[in-house]
Amino acid sequence: MEYKRKVDKKCIPTCNIMGVNIAAINMEWLVDYLEKNISEIKGDYVCVSNVHTTVTSFEDADYCAIQNGGLMAIPDGGPLSTVGQKRGHKNMERTTGPSLMGEIFEISAKKGYRHYFYGSKEETLELLQKKLMEKYPEIQIAGMYSPPFRPLTEEEDKVIIERINETKLLRKQSELV
């Protein structure tokens, strides 16, 4: 199954740094963009890029394709935004992953957006859920899954996809009640 992006990446200003198209944006622009396009961004991803990931992309074409293949690569590293500013992108600012998550969780708690967390260890996910519920009591966590630290089998992959998709069905059923 091939993913078809519903939003146009051309409206996202970028600065090419060592082959990676880093979004020439700031936090205000990013949060506004994501909120306006949330219903169209399903199945996409945002890379949180820094100097290390950019150099790795320069050295590894497959990794570079991942960085450039997402919706955008945001400038988590200060040097990336500095390069962008020196190249004329005056509004380009460091946009960190943790800060973005905080902004998104704040909006989500107010607007009822839901989150599904995939990855890490079970204990980490439990701690994350606890901390999020303390800081954002209205946040909706649709589910969490800590996969084994190895490639999933085809059957395991199908099971987790079904599990994630079930959370969407539960949402729709609760909206009908």
C-alpha cells in the first residue's frame, strides 16, 4: 500500500542543508500549520532534525530519503536555524521536539485530539502516560504499545495495525452515543 500525501509540501519553506530540506520555520508557524492541517496529515511524519541527523543524512542516502520523505524536517538543532538565517530565512528558529510536543499536547487537551504512542519500553510508556495526565488532565491517549526490540513478523505487524485501527473505531462509536 502506497501512502498518498494529502497536504502540499510546497507551501512549507525549506532550506537545504547538506542535502536535507530543513523547514525554514519557527514554532508559531509550525503549530499553526499542524493545527490547520491536522485532518489531512494522517499517516505522515515530522523529523526532528539536528546536526547529527543532518550529517548522517549526508553520509547515508537511505537515511536522507527518510529525512526528506516526511512532511517536514524541523530545525531542532540551533546550528541548523543559524545556517538558515544566514541564507536569508530570517524567521527560521530552533524548533525542538520536546517544545513541539508540549505545544501539541496543550492544544490536544483543549480540542480533544487523541494520541497513540508506539515504541520505547513499557515502563517508559507508563511513566509518559502518568506525566501527561498530570500536566494535561484532559489529554486523550488512545493507546500505547511497546513492541519487541526486533523487526516485527508480518503477523505481528498486522495485529498492531488492527489494534491501532480499533482505537479509531472506538472513537467513532463513542461519537455516536
